[in-house]
Amino acid sequence: MGQKLVIGYGNPLRTDDGLGLRAVETLLTRLPCGQCEAITNHQLVPELAEKIARADRVAFIDASSESHGREAGTIRQRPVRSDAVQTGGLSHHVAPECLVALAGQLYGYEPQAVLFTVEAQSFELGENLTPPVQAALPELIDQIMAWIG
């Protein structure tokens, strides 16, 4: 079994934006020791490229604000592909696609990657997830655990 990495990110002081961190906290209580590395960050940063390049598979977890008509609490899963990188350089926020591409450019390896998102209801100030996002958390964890194997 190859090394798996889970990265949850977001701001825990902005209600649903804290989803990625909450998901990782929950995952850590369910993962057998050594099965997967799970980390949290307030945002994705270029320094994560080294860890990403050492993994065979990487999962990113974030709250989504791109509803396109989806209800709050809707879980989505999509592949992260480096060939989908938009040009424009690095800034204070880096997309998962950019990190996978950077891992390949700097370390010579791009792992298989996936982005798990849950449609947010609110990014207002607050430390608790909104009810629809909180209700989606168990199913999200189940999906990530299935992905981990």
C-alpha cells in the first residue's frame, strides 16, 4: 500500500470554511496508525509540494462556495489534475492543481490527487459549521475513508 496524504484546509473562524480542518480532526480518530498522513493548514501554500511529492495519493478537503445551484451540504469529489493549472504564478492562495504541478516540477513526481468539497452555507464569522455542512460531515468522512482504503 502506498503512502496517502490528506490535507484539510480553511479558516476555523469562518463557520463552514473550517470544514477541512474538522474533517481531518475526525479522520485522525478513525485512521489506524500509519495508514495515512493527515495535516491541516489555513490555506494551501507552496511548501506543501514536498509532502505531496512523497505521497502516492493525495486528498484535499475544503468547503466550496461555487454552488451552481447545489444545496449547502452537497458533497463533491473530483480529480485534481496538474494539466488544469491556470497560468498566473503563485500568490497567497494556491489551488490544489498548482501544488500537484509544483510537486512534479520541483520533485519529479505528481501523485494521483482528488479534491473533496462540501457546499458551504456561510463563511461569516463563527466557530461552528452550519447545520447542513455539519450534517454532511459523517458522509464526507465515509467517502474519504473509502478513498483511503
